[in-house]
Amino acid sequence: MKAFLTPEQDAALVAAIRNAEVQTSGEIRVHLEDVCPTPEPLDRAAQVFAELNMHKTAARNGVLFYLAWESRQFAVIGDAAINAAVPDDFWETTKEAVLEQFRHEKYMLGLERGINMVGEQLRHYFPYNAHTDQNELDDSISFGGPKPSPDA
């Protein structure tokens, strides 16, 4: 899966995450895998969100961009506090902005645009506090799929 991104693209996505997080206590992650193992990518995104311990941020304001490259499935999911803060249509609007770029095979641009949109909302609802904020989650892109079952 890591072959999906060149080293330059990987670095550009990490830079987009760091730039989006500069003025907020919010946390953004991107997870890429080949195939979505569930019928609904939002369900898989929720699983990955938990596996990455994104629900353990102090302000409950983590956001995950999930992309299953080969099965062409995408979801964006946020934790409880950001869900309660953003407008009702925010996640769908963000998802559509990303997918619009994907339809034109501009995958990096789509992810960067989505990250920027989320960063703006996080800055608005969860502004950075120099005295208390710290980077709680790794900014690197995570890769992989579901863990094999013990019976396999």
C-alpha cells in the first residue's frame, strides 16, 4: 500500500496535516489501505480510528481520513467533540470536496483539500493554546489493513 504514495507525496500529506494542526488542539490522521474489509467504509474508518487510539485525545477532537485505494472507498470521521461542534453537513461537504478531486484522479489534491477544510473547522472550534496544547497523535500516514484473525 505504501507504494501508493511517493516519498514526496507522503511528505506533502504530513506537511498538510502539520499545517492544518498549527493553530488548533485538534488532531488529524490519514490512513491508507488497499481494500476496505467492510461493506461500508465509514464502519472501517471507525475501526481504524479506534485502532489508532484517536478517541484518546484530551479534547476528543481527532479526525481520520480513510482511503481504501484498490476498492475505491473513502470516509472521513471525527470524534465526539468535533462532531458536536461542526455544522450538520460538514462531514458530507468535506467528503464531497475530496471525492470531487478523486473523480479527476487528483488524489493528493483531494486529501490536501479535505485536510485544509478540517483544519479550518478545528481552528475555529478548538483554537491552539500554547500553554496546554501538545501534538497528541503521530502526524505520519498510517498504512495497512485489518489484522488477521487468530483462526486464519
